[in-house]
Amino acid sequence: MKKLLTVAAAIGILCAVGGSALAGWTTVSLNPEGSDRSFAWGVSGTQQGGGARVAGIMHAGVWSGSAESWVDIHPSGAADSFVMGVSNGQQMGEADISGANHASLWSGSAATWVDLNPAGAARSYAGGVYYGRQAGQAYIGGQFHAGMWTGTAASWVDLNPAGLQGSMAYGISDSQQVGEAWDNTSTYASLWSGTPGSWVNLNPAGAEGSVAFGVSGGQQVGRAYFGSGNSYHASLWSGTAASWVDLNPTGARESFAYSVSGGQQVGMVDFGGSRYYHAGIWTGTAGSCVDLHALLPDGVYLDSCAWSIDVSAGETWVSGYATNASTYRTEAMLWHYTPDAPVPEPSSFVALAGGLAALVAYRRRA
């Protein structure tokens, strides 16, 4: 069932922000009828992509803003499938073909499915899609290689940097690709511009390892690991290791950033050390973090994650998932910001103070 909640029913918590920071946001559960689990991994304007489990099999699919809009694009003969990214009418994901994952491309229906698995690759995986270009990785010669496509398996370009053991690509935008590369020492957040030789090591000083998941507008996001605190920190870069910005909010145990668009970053944060993560959104600094979980119906969801963001024409679309506290079902979730939405009256927050206290008490018990 669709669950729609306006910002008038939620107060920002744990990020030390006022209710006005959440003005204009609504949320919708995208879980299709008949599905016992779903995820929304990609978003591009009014279209969301992900997967829903039907009769025990994950099916790739797309939505257009509601659970009822679900379109099943699971390819015939696949054991399971799902979408990782969407862009300009295309969907990038994976399908299990004869026991091996194959990077896959669709254009809105099951019949449009394209197998992107490169010749010679034992299997391949999806990263992201951007206006006719796709990024991911293929398992070649016993090792993962980051790479990119332009719509066919034959268009595969291997991005694995010389001298490194392996690599993976998770995001693509404009002329850049991001992911990770590794050697015997560590794993490094990585940035490419279409060739292996363009590789840039983004690992920040002092970090024991890092990964970049998303890229857009010259910004890259991901996570960096710091052993002294035994935690991951959501991270933001602008093309170099030296540009690194620590997005981990004050007091948070750890955090992850997965996507960036229009100068905004999304991911998830463990604010209180409970290991129940909350979807979060930033605007370039740790202090700018806003808890998007506060928008979800009171006490209904245990945790949440914001996986993808698209900012267009003043609106912000965020896709991800949340875990239902009663059924433990993971539900695909959409957060949508419209700037014209009314700002809640101050009296509304006074009236909701009791609800906020109950929510905090519930999470402490959890």
C-alpha cells in the first residue's frame, strides 16, 4: 500500500536540524502489491529503478512515483534480475543467466533487454548508466576489471589501471567514472575519464582504504575507512585526494555516501551507534546532514538508506529503501522534494512534540 507523508508529519531528529530543513519533502513506499521485498537503486526524474521479489525471484523493474506504477522488466529465462541505475529512458542492472551475473541494459520493458557481458568475461556486474553510457565491472582472467559500455557487449572498454590487481566501477556521469581499485596494500577510491591511463587515486590522507560510488558535476562521493575509529566516513571529493571532505556528522558512528547530483549528496548514517542506519542527505559538509528517515511514518520503519539522487528543475528525487519494523520487509522508497510545498507553521511542530518523543523512545528500545 502506498504510504504518503508530508513534511508536516515529521520533525528532523538526530541531525540537529529544525523542521524547516525538511519542508517540501514527501515520501512514498514503492513496494508493489504481491512483493515481499523491494529496493529502489536508481532514480532519474520521475522514473525509479530497482527490483521486487515476486514468488521468491527478484525481478528488475521501474516505477514512476507509486507502487501501482511498477513495470516488471525481468528478462525471459533469467533466474533473477534487478536495476541499479536509470538515465534518459535506459535502465542498467544485472540478470542471472545460467548461474552467472550478466551486466544488463533495458529501455523500459523486458523485450528490450540487452546482455552486456563482454566476450571472454565469466560474469559482469552493473555500476550505473548516464545518457547512453554504462559503467560496471567484468570478471576477466580471474580478476575484476572496471569498465564501460555504450549499449552493447562489444563496446566494452577495460578501465583497469596498469599495475593494480583489480578494479570496479560503480558510477558514471558526464565524462567521468568512479569506483575502486586495489593492490596488495589497500583499496583506493578511484576516478577515471574513459581510459585506464586517466585513473586518479582519491584515497584521502590517513585513510586505510576508500571507495567512490557516485559522480556528478565534478563531485565524487563514497566512503573512507579509518581504523583508529573503526568506522567508515561518508566522503566527498572534487577530483583529487586532497579535495576530500569528511561528511560524517558529529556524533555519528559511521556513514556512507552513495550518490551526488546538483551539489547534494545522499547515503545513510548511524547517528547513535545503534547500527540502525538512517537515510541522509548533505549539501557538501558534515554539518549540513539532514535525516530523511524522520519523514517516514512514525515507528513504522527500523532503518533506511538513500541510494540515488537526481536534482532537476528545482526538484529533488531520492530513491532507496527502508525496513518495515513489523514485517522486516525491505521496501523500495522514494523521497521527493518540491520547493513550492508549504513550510509547516511553528505551531505544527509544537503539536508534534509528543510524536517526536515517542519516536526517540521507540528507537532507543530498538
